[in-house]
Amino acid sequence: MDLVNHLNDRLLFAVPKKGRLYQQCLELLKGADIHFNRSNRLDIALCTNLPIALVFLPAADIPRFVGEGRVSLGITGQDQVAESNINVREIVDLGFGSCKLQVEVPENGEFSDARQLVGKSIVTSFTNLTEQYFRKLETEAAIGGAVNGDGKNPLKTVIKYVGGSVEAACALGIADAVVDLVESGETMRAAGLKAIETIFETSAVLIASQHPTHPDLLEIIASRIKGVIAAGKYVLCNYNCPREKLDVVINITPGRRAPTVSPLEDEDWVAVSSMVEKKRIAEVMDKLRATGAEDILVFNISNSRV
């Protein structure tokens, strides 16, 4: 990492070096027109078209590097930001890498409610979030407010840290339950576990230092990434409708700010163009058709600035 000391002329941008977010981060960078060549032996890659250096780090470390100002910009999970408890700016939810941090217990075991685990042994990679959760349960369970509100009393529940293969802890007899990230649930079920409570819902997020270097470039990159995310979330819907129905169709397709309305040669008709959420487009087209709109066309958006 000595190379970092010679990169004062570049904005440092931390991205996950592997794991569930890695490939989607690469696609996001490509969509934002950030070009780079990375050697397999290096965790730093210089961008070829912008004064940026990408620093490839474990996702769990990125909030600390950004929060301490070692790098100006980063992509990681919201769970890692919350776990680190470090002050960073969350710029935009990137909309991928969604999963849940859940309390898991043996499928055929005795526990069905997280409150039953108070005082038991829990294994996790997210010790801070897990401690906060079980401290809250212990406070709620205290009789007559016996637990102080300052959260300084010793925790009865035993929280143990394991960096990987958390789901094996119950089978190996070192925990009564685990707290782990669940995406599809396949790994959890394969380990004979079931989820009984969700502690935190998370997805990938773009974060920035409170005191970044090259703030103007940072805003440009953030704008590009927001544009890529919006382009993937929306489509452009164009259609013609009777002028008398304009108020009705605008309620159906209000757009991000407002739709574009243009007159046609036929003065009784107008053309409307509006951004619509991709996941709603079939329903929107049905509603437009029912109001008398015609020539309804939908176009994918390859990129945008929003």
C-alpha cells in the first residue's frame, strides 16, 4: 500500500476486493465510465481516464478507511457502516446486494423467539449490531427498570466473534444461535438453521468522507453513479393522449419531477414523455390504455443524470 503515499493527485475510491458486492461494483464503475486496469497482485488500480485510484479492500474495512479520511469515497454494505459505528456520509443507496442480518437457530431446536436467547451464547461477525440488539431485549425483559438506560450494565447474553463460516457454530456446539447475513437463505437451510428475527436490512451504499480530497471530482463521480442507478430503475414511457384526459394520465405517469407534454398537429391530442419505474411499467401501460392513450412506447435508459 506504499503506492498510496504517492497518489496525492488522485481521488482514492475504495471498493470491495471480493465477495457478494464485487462483481456488481465492477459493473457500476463501468456504467459510470470509470476505466482501469487491475493487476491480480495489486489492490490498487489507477483509472486511465480520470484522476482516480481504486483501492480494493475487504467490505468490512471500507467504512473505517472512509471515516478516517484515508480514502474519500467507498462502496460497502449498509450493515458494515452500521457495524463500524463510524461517521461517514451515505450518498446513495445503490439498490443491489440486498440481504438481511438475522438471528438464526437450529431448525429442530427449542428456540422460536429471539427473547428466549437472552443469556445464551451467540456467534456472529457483527458483534456491535448483535450486542445492541440483545442489550435492547435484555432491557425490555428487566423487571421494574432494573437495567440502566445508559446501556453500561454487563450483557448477560454472550456474544462471540467469528469471521467466517458463522452458520457452522451451532452444529459444532459453540453457540445456541448465530446472527448472520441472509440473502437467498440457501446456506442457512443447508446448515439446518432457520431465521427467527431480522435485526437489520441492508444493501450496498456509496459513502464519502466528511472531509474528502478532490471534492469537485467526488461530486462528479457521485452524480454519474446516481445516473447509472436511475437508468437501471426507470424506463422512458412515451404516448399520445386526448388533451381532455391530460390531468388523468399525468397522475398515472407523474415522472421524477414532471412529465414532458408536447402539442400534436391534431390540437385535441398531446404527446407525453415520462420516466416510470421499470417494475411498474406493465401496470402503467394498462392504466394509460384504459384512459384512451394510444401509441404507448417504452424505451430503456442506458444512462442518465438526475
